[in-house]
Amino acid sequence: MSLDSRYSLTRSLGDTPFDQAVARTRTALGGEGFGVLTEIDMTATLQKKLGVEVEDYLVLGACNPPLAYEALSADRAIGLLLPCNVVVSRRDGVTTVAAIDPDAMFSVVGRDDVAPIAAQVKAKLERALAAV
């Protein structure tokens, strides 16, 4: 199953080791002003809760504080869409990094004044993915 979708920004890292990909992703996000607020180890969680084995799958909740504040100032309910999730995963020997596409995520808000904020977040996430 691929992480490519109409609501994701995705980059394949080939045979890059998972831990190295996670470290590079954190560094690249930091370079674009994102901090990682949450971390969900889906591999460990699914093993513990369901007893199932899945390959490496980590969800990072990334936030760019100035842009989050701008979005929240426009619409307080936007907090329901934050932070931006970034997934680092490994399947069949291929490591992938994917981020939510802010254009797709914020389209549910239906406000023209929020679109430029989403575009800024998207540009930063695209640069971060390119830097991983």
C-alpha cells in the first residue's frame, strides 16, 4: 500500500534505513520552522493493542507556530486540523516520507482567507520533503 494519495505530499527514500529517515525528517522539518509536537509509533501501538505486526510506521505531528497562530486567528476551529501529520514508514524495503497536503486539509474550511496560509504551509512541507 502506497502513501501516495490525493491528500498527501510524498517522497520515496528507497532503501534509506528507517531511523535515519526519521532523523532526517525531523531535521528537515526544523529547517522550515516546524516543531514535532506529537509522535505516534503505530508499529508499537498496533502490536501492543491488537497483536499485529506492521513494518515501521511513525506519525509525527508537525507545527509551524507562526502559521498555526495565523490560521487560528482566522478561524478558531482550525485547531481541529492541527498539527500537520507527517508519516515516515517502511514497507517491502522502501522507506517513504509523506505529509498531509495542506491544500486538501484546509479545503474543508471553505474560506478564501485561509487558502494563502495553506499555500505557505504546503510550500514549507514540500521543501522539507525535498531536503529529507
